[in-house]
Amino acid sequence: MKRLGILLSGRGSNFLAIAKAINDHRLLGAKIAVVLSNREDAGGLDAARELKIPAFCVPSAGRKRAEHDAEMVARLHQHKVDLVCLAGYMRVLTVDFVRAFPDRILNIHPSLLPAFPGLDAQGQALEYGAKVAGCTVHFVDEAVDHGVIILQKTVPVKDEDTVETLSARVLQQEHAAYPEAIARVLSGEYAISERRYLHRNK
């Protein structure tokens, strides 16, 4: 059984999608060992506690990034986490954090990377006039929104879309994509060639 550590800063909808996939037996061989947030008011912490999952706040405000990340890493090791999943975690990880879990940190981003990295991906897509949007699950490396892509799901951009309507449809795809990507990684049935993720079916 592989142990997941979930990091979040907000309501935790992707965390809940992962938890539901595990509960529905769509994500086999995994359990959520701990949920961590840098914000005490993160709704995802309350949701985790309701599900009887260990959940803790490690406050980041007023602390040096390296000090905060060192405590996060220690908490993840304490709970014997095998795979770290960033689920709306609104902080850039330090190099030391990334190196503590080599090729074992995943992130989901609401665009088809490398297009529209960073914040307000859907606003960027609409401003640019993109006809297709979507989401990307990728390994985390030492650069922002840069690691090897595991999978992507697409969403057509409608002429009448607003940031809110497009974001809502992309979020639906995020909830499908993240459990699927976690299952792929936990299966071990893949290889990475340069920047290409190659999935090997059993």
C-alpha cells in the first residue's frame, strides 16, 4: 500500500477527488497518509478531518521558506509518505524539498503546459484567444510548472466562456486526471526518456 501525502492551500477539491477515487476502488494500492497545509483556514484540512485523515497546518506566514519547507518534509517523512501530491498548494517548493522526494512529487496545473504557467491560467488562455484549454499532471522539478508531463486532458474553449465557466469545466477534468496520473505513477509501469513520459501497459 503506497502512502500519499497531500499538500493544499485551499478548499481541497482535487484532494477530495483523490480520496473519492480511493474509496471507489478506482485508485488501488494507495491510501492518504496525511494532508498538510500552509494555511490554517484551508477548507481541505476540515474536509480531511471529517474523513478521519490526519491533517495538520504548518504555517508559512512570517517564516523563511527553507525553514518552513524543512518542517513540511519532516512531517511527510514522519508519516512515511511515498508520493507527494500538490493539490492547490500555492507555494513554490525549495530545491531541498524537491530533492527530498526525487521523482516522487506530482502537481496538477490548470492549463496544457508549457502554455500558460503560473497563476490565472484560464485568464491567460482567454486573453490569448486559445481554442483549447485543459489541465496537466506533471512531476515536480526545481523549476515552476516545468517537470515531465504524465498526462493532459483537454477542454474546448467556447466563444461565450468567462474565466469562471472555463475554470469550472477544466476543474472537472482535473478531478479525473489526478487520480489517473497517480495510478500510473504508482504502477511503476513507465519510463522517462529525456522529457518524455512513456507509459508501458502490462
